[in-house]
Amino acid sequence: MSLMSTAQLHLLERYLDLTATRQALLVSNIANVDTPGYHTRDIDFSGELSRASEAEENAPTEPFVREVKGLNARPDGNNVSVDREGLLLSQVQLQFNAASQLVQDQFKLLKMAITSGG
């Protein structure tokens, strides 16, 4: 295993992939708030992270996208709640920022090991 391919970086890569996928889904839900019959879509983030962490290192992250059940639908059949999607977007942004910071920390440790190795 190379210094650039650690288990921690691999897991962080998967985590970032899933947050980016979820963000795209949430934005798509908001964009379709006025589309009659549109149903909110999402991923089971923790389940997909667990599945992705067990996958082979070079396997692509392909989460299962599903319709969200149990949301109130309007008379036109659309069940998107802008409040729900906005809250989840905030959560995803915090998750992405935290994971990005952890990636930066991993590279800082690597840089410190290289420069102080004398």
C-alpha cells in the first residue's frame, strides 16, 4: 500500500462520493418542487457508506437511489418538502466539510513526515 492509498483516505473518498451524490439528489428534489407527480429521492447514507466501505478499493461508488416513503403529497402528487431538503442540504454540507478537513489533515501528516524526515 502506498502512502497515498491508505485505508483512511479510501474511506474518506467513499464518504465524499456519497455526500456529493446525496447533495445532487437533494438539489434535484428542490428543482422539481413544482413538477406534478415527482417523488422525493434519496439514499440511505449510513447503509451506503457501510456498503461502500466493504467494497473493493477500486470499485466505483454506486449508491442505490430510492423514493422516500412517508412524505405528505400535495394534490398534484408531488411530495417534495423544501424545508426537509434544505435541512438535509445543510447536514450534507457539514458532512462534506468535515470529511474534506480530515483529508487535508491526512495530507498535512504526510507532508510533515516527508519534510521532517531529514
